[in-house]
Amino acid sequence: MSEPADIMDESSCDPGTRLYGRIAEFLYREADLLDSHRYADWFALFAPDIRYDMPVRINEFRARGDGFRDIAFFDENYASLRTRVKRLETDSAWAESPPSRTRHFVSNILASPGPQAGEFAVQSSFMITRTRSDQGYQLFTGKREDVLRSEGEHFKIARRHILVDQTVITNTNLSILF
Amino acid sequence: MPASKARPGPTKSTFTCLSNGERLETIVRPQEGLISRRIFADPEIYEMEQDRIFARAWFFLGHESEIPKNGDLVTRSCGRDPIVLVRGDDGIIRAFLNSCRHRGTRLCRTDRDNAHFLRCPYHGWSYRNTGELASAMGESHYGPGELEKDKLGLIAVARLGVYRGLIFGTWDGSAPSLEDWLGESRWYIDIIFGRTGGVEIVGVPQIWDVDCSWKFATDNFTDNYHVFSTHQSLVPLGLLPNDPDFACHGHMVTLGNGHILHFVKGPPGVEEFEAMGVPKTLWPKFADHLSPSQADLFTGHCISVGTLWPNFHWMQLVSAGDMESKPIGFLNLRLEIPLTATRTRMYSWFAIDVSASSEYRTASYEAYVRTFGPAGIYDQDDMQNWEDCTSASIGPAAKRYTMHHKMGLHRQRDPNWPGPGVAYADSYGELTQRAWYGEWLRMMSAPFANGGQSP
């Protein structure tokens, strides 16, 4: 454990500070955009130099590593995320038309100063429930490692690294966004 | 090569009755384009497939490049049987049932590793990576003749073969050799996997489960007709042409033993769509590795999707991965493992020419990962279809009806096709599906005669 946070410290992003609250609120509002299928508004949260990836995980012994490999389920830049969003806005992206009903739960948020001035390295846990058509719940869980960049009073997502818990995705497809 | 030698499974057709009295031959009539919906989501059919198809067909296990070093291993499955695919300390690739000879425990519990010995955690039985039982814990407690270690090696597949880096195995000791079984398809495998001297798998497969019959996926991997409708969302984005006939300019080819494929042309005069999207800098290599007619065929086409019966596919495609990139070729290998009648485990690998430049590697990978696999902007819509086909084929009323596989029923073969097999012009048609179901019916039409043999 680190020293107790000074919640009055305007430069700190430890839990309890104003900055931490803003970061958490940003992630909650982002989740709401996804769950409301407001894809264009969601895309507006990303910086043009975004790299958004979800590596494939394998099942292996701890001594061999964390199981994440250099093949991904998602490996996106600004243009390809924009393409996904444009696609979801057509009425013929059949995997999401009619759309999945999702609930993005975001928790375990921890923030620290990021790689550049004005950036924050933010990790969070996610649990996403999805129900499609008349089917039961599908569950996606994992961790996101984000870099949030301050732009005035707002943030842009400059990096998103999605670490899934499953080695075999047991949920039909990955037509939702994380 | 006489065709009869290369055909595993039954040599004469016998009637196969289902528990409701129906005969498979009556409800599956490929020559008429009538395939019963019953065969897709029915547990009885699934159980028969396990013995009659998966316990004797050659099945895909992996690619040599996945286990390049001695001791490298990956775990796979064939039907419901778990497999460990390992390159032994002697450099030889083997495939074993991933199960200890003592209590049957799953031996390798990770997806990949490098090991000299495979040690069972249960009672400590330890096997060399070449399969022999090296030691058991507490051996002194066994009396004379009780632990015959030389007879307790890992259970190996009956036959294993490697062709152009592709590793296949079969549980049927009487199966033809891999080369004979591949037969005419080798000419095309040589093109797709040998065009520039060889291809390699990059990284690990994406693996995911879909609530569908495996056969709806298999059916889809030889279907050009669906592309415009299923992937319609990509038309307004400029990733697919606004022409319902755009993927029809090619040939379907049926080969022996149920192997099938397509060769489809791209829009004429567009360099990105020639040679299946392999960059022009690599084209000089075609002359070193392909015959002139193979090289002409490859250079003149944009897409080749092939199935090595029953459940392994290559997809050599050309697409941009997003609205701003240029189209580029990529090679995607696919496998469907049926888990139940209505649930299937999908494997998707990315492969590329060994001699690829780093630019081509990156562009090809990005195009693949953005368009195919479970998150792919093409592929995710296919999974929706497979699930919806399956869920609507379960009920008793649906099972009384057939699907419709009649397109091109009266089409004549194209005598000018330069390669082996029977080729039909116009790549919109259901000739390859009918050939696949024909082989399915043949394999399903007799019980497994030589199952249960001890190695």
C-alpha cells in the first residue's frame, strides 16, 4: 500500500482525489455510451493516435509468462475503429442488428501519472454481460490498461490494452466493443 | 492413382437407419441438392459422426511452424479426443491422445510448452516427448509383469502425415496415406502453401465457441453466394463492391475424397487483387516454386477458399482491414471442432509467406485480424448466420424439411480448367457443398469397422 492519499492534492490521481473522481466518471460515462449503442459519441472519446488491442491469451504455466501472445482478437488504430463504428451504424451489420444488450461494469480503477505530461495510466477491471435475441447471458471479463490524455476538462483515450480472462472466447463472437 | 485406394472408410454403401426409421440415404440426397435439416442439430447424428467421421478421417492438427524446436508441443483436439502434438527430442512430429495410460488424466494441461518429459500430476507417470513411458512413481510397488512400461507408451494416432507443413492425423490404421488421401488437392495446396517457397503460422490460433452445428460453418466455407448479402454492411463502407455478382467470377472445383475449393477473380486490371494480394515484389518467386499453369492460376485470381474434408479450410483472401487502408492478401486457416450437435469450437490461424517483408507481414496481419476471426468485421456476421441456421433446425417440424442446395445442379464442367479435379465456371453455385455432403453420406453410411484396436 502507498501512503494515504492527500485528497486535496490537485495533482494526485489517487483514490479519493478530484482527479481520480474525474477519471472514474469518464470511464462510467464511456461505458454508458457503449451500452446505449451511441457508437459515434463513443468514438469521439479516442485520440487520433489510439492503439486499441486485445491480445489472444493462452493457458500456460506461470513460469512461461502471463499467456498473452502476439496475435490479437482486436488490433485497431483510429481508422479501423472508425470503420467498426461506421459499420455498426449501418442497418446490416447482422451480428449487432438487432443489437446485443450489454452492460459494461467498470471497477477496480487505479490511476497513476502516464507516459507523457497530462496523461494518466488507468487500469480497470471490466465485466460485460451481453444478451442477444432470446438468449441467456454471456459474460466477458478482464482488465483494461488505458492511457487517458487530458484535453482541457476532458480526456481522450490514447491507448487501450484489453486483457481478457478467457483463452477460449465462449461467446459466439466479439461483435461488441470493450 | 486409382480413386478407390485413396478413400478411407466404407467401400460399399450400406443402409443407415436412424432411430425414427428414416434412412440417411433418403434424407440426404446431394445429387438432387436436398439435404435434410435433421442432420445438423440432431444428437443422434452427432454421435454417429464421432465414430464414423472423426474416429477415422484424416484431420488437421497444426502446422510445422507452430512447433519448430524439439520438445515444442501444442494441445489440440479431434472431435472429443484431446490431442498433444509434439516434436520429440529426435525431431520427429507425433500426435498422442492427451491422456495418461494409468488413470487417463489429461496429461498436458497447457496450450503450449516445451518439454523433454510429459509428467502426469496424478501419480507421477512420466513420458518422453517421443511417447515412451520413462518412469512411474513408486515402481517398486509393482510386482513382476505388472508394469510393462514398454507397452504403456502414449496412445499415438494411427497415422500421422505432413504435407506442405500441414500436419494431419487419423485414428484409422487402414486409412490411405496422407498423400493419397489428399490426392488431387495437392496440386492446389502446392499453390496456396508453396507459392513463394512456404508459409508459416504467426503466433497462436484464436479459439472461440459458437452455438452452431459444425456443418453450417463448413457449408459456409465453400459459399461465395452469401458474401454480398451477409456482409452487406461493408458495401457502404467501400470494403466490398456494390455488385451482388461481384464474387461470381471464378470456378468451383470438386476433387476426390470430398475436398473442394473455389478460385475467384478480382476486378480486372487492379494490381492489389492479382496474385491473391501477394505483393508484386514476391511474384518472381512463383517461377521457382510453381509450374507455369499453377503460377498463371494464382496470379490471375483474387480469392481461393478450399476445404480439406471434412473440417479444415484455407481462405486466401484480399481485403482492406479498414476504410483507409489498401487491400492486401492474407491467408487464414480454419478448423471446426464439434463439441455437441449444436456447439462448435472454432480455430483461426494467420499464416504468411516465410519470405514476406515486414511491411507485408504487418499489413496482411492487420487486414486479417480486423476482418476475420471472432471480432472480424466480416466473420462476426457469419457466426450469427450459423447460430440462426442451427436454432431454427432443431424443432420436429423443421427436421421434416430439407434445405435448398440446388444452384448449378445442371451446370456442365469447364473442360478448359488447367488444374486437376472437376471445375465448373461461375463461382456462385452449390456444387462444392453437394460434393461435401456426398462424402459425408459415404462416410456415415457404414459403421466404423476397425475401431477399438489397441496400438
